[in-house]
Amino acid sequence: MNELPLMDTQDGIVLFYPNIPKNAAQAVSEVLNTRWIGQGPKVDEFEKRFQAKFTDPCTCIAVGSGTDALHLAYILAGLEEGDEVIVPVFTCTATNIPFLYMGVKIVFADVDENLNLDVNHVASLITPRTKAIVCVHYGGLPCDMSALWEMGKAHNIAIIEDAAHAIGAKYKDHYIGSQSDFTIFSFQAIKHITTGDGGMLVIKNPALVEKAKRIRWFGIDRSSKQKGIWENDITEVGYKYQLNDIAASIGLEGLAEFDDHLAHRQNLYRLYAKLLKNVEGIRVIGTEYTDREHAAWLLTAEVDDRERLIVHLRNHGIESAQVHYRNDRYSIFGGRTTGKFPKMDAIEERYIVLPLHAKVTEANVEYIAEVLKKGW
Ligand SMILES: *Cc1c(COP(=O)(O)O)cnc(C)c1O
């Protein structure tokens, strides 16, 4: 058996590590030597480049976090108190907490075997009060978008993609972010591209873009203000959700390196899938599709005897964890419901996330696979 191939940390093979672009410090230093450190030219440039690469013809609006982007998307989708929204029961709490700000009724849907939204269950949950469906591309694996877009059209329901895990993922040859009513991305510390914290709101309907910019900034029309033609009145409630130029300068560097970073992640994902293919008691999630491209943010596996596996990995210097939990376990969402989500129930005690990030090497993955082949 190989020696444990350490990363440049003494902690063994850790689960997450921020992906800091090589020119990030230089880029930040340049911004710090200008007049603009708040929302200025770097934010504009970051929005433009991100849009050109991933989301055209949809418009990019940079914000302070993925959660900010979700909250704005929900407002722009016209969601109001008492409306219903269908969301996956399994996701980061960030997806669902903004609904509690708004008094929108969360209707959880079950997930499929790959922890993405079960579109058949979604179809059965639609009522006349359903105003939106939110899907989450779990780990970077695109959901069944064609089915969701069809439901959206048939019932006049907004489709909102939480693509926090899925920068660079493709569905039927199109980048995630270029087709739905709204898509959000996150630039939180450990996402593919980080700005420390940050997010991107992507909007399909051009008529909503100016409003989005206003409610990103207190409800003030900043461009009129800067031109000196602002009426000095605020007529709608906004937030302080903008990105700043310090963060955007890091994001621009992350974007410049993105293709290499994505290729690294996807290569590791494929290597895991290959090496673990015939290993007893473990199945890598999301490998069977040919119509979509996995952005490889997380390597998630379905495993037997998870608690023993975690200890076995830890004993070999490998960190693993669940990372996300079913949201109906949280009291703020009403607490647990047994029996309503059979697929979630079936996988709840069986999923685990293994290390996959900028610092993980092929040798690390080979070592992890050997450790798993020994059994646990
Ligand atoms: C990271 C994440 C978000 C957004 O998180 P922020 O920390 O607010 O940027 C949203 N949804 C999912 C599924 C996430 O993993």
C-alpha cells in the first residue's frame, strides 16, 4: 500500500480547500491602489466576462453571496407571501432560507438516486398556488431540465436553478445558466470560483434587469444617481447585496483559470468513478448520464455502513463528511416528516462526500481508492 500522499497541509487529505488563482493577490493589490474598492469597474467587467463565457443571452448581476442572488431571484420571480414553491428536500439551507424572509410556503420534493430533484414527484406537487420550482444541481450534476422547463411552460411557473455547485456544467451541450428564468451561482470560499464571498444572479427576461440592479442597492437607481438625474426618491424596498471590486478582481482571475480548474476536477471525478467502479459497497453518484456534463464540485458516493467507512478513512488520513443534510430535519422548515420522501429516506444514511478540489492529485485519488478496496 502507498504512503499517505500529503497535501501541503499536515491534516492529511482534507475535504475542502479554497481554489485561489495564482494572480489573485496581485489583482487585489492593484484594486487597493485605485479610487474604487466598492462596486465599480471590476464588478462590471466580471459580470461581462462571466456572461460571455457561461450565460449569454441571459444577463449577469453580481451580488454579495449566492444567498443574496437567490433572494433577489425569488423577489424578481414575483413570489409573495402565501405562494408555494417546490424545492428539493436535500440541499444547502441557503436555497430555502430566503423563502422564510418572504413568507413563501416551501413544498419539499423528493430527490432521485443521484440526489437531484425527482421530477416525477415535482409534477405531483404542482397546485394553482405554485409560483416557482427551484432545482439544485447537486454536486455539479445537472438536473432533468427538459422536464422542468416543460412543467414551467405548461403551468406558467418560474424555473429557478440553484447552480452554486455547477459552474461549467452542461446540459445537452449548453452551459448551465443560459436558459432558465433565473440561475444563481455562488463564489463562496470553497466553490469552483471564489471571491471570498460572492454570487451571481442570472436573469433571462431583460425587462427585469434594471429592477434587479435597483433592489441590489437599496432600491436606488445608481446609474441615474451617478449621472445626476436621479429623482432622489426610493419607491421599492431594496437590499445591500452588491459585490465589490476587491472581490470581483479575485473572481476575474478565477474566471481566467477556470477551464484548467474544471478540467482538473472533472479528471479526478472520472478517475474516482473508474477506480471505484467494481469496489464492493460503494457507488459514485451521477456517472451514468450522456446528455449532461458534471461540473465535479463534489465527489459523492452511496456507501454501505457509512459510519464505519468514515472511521476507516479517518484512520488513513482521509477526511469525509455528509456536507449537506435533508432540510426537513431543521425546525425552521417545519421539522422532519417521515415517509413523505422515500428516496431521501433510502439514501439518508448512505451518502458521503470524498475529497475533490484544487489540491487533490491523481495520486491522492489512487490512494483513497486503495484504502476503500481494503474494505471497512
Ligand atoms: C454555496 C451554496 C449556496 C450559496 O451560498 P453562499 O454562501 O450564500 O454563496 C446556495 N446553494 C447551494 C446549494 C450552495 O451549495
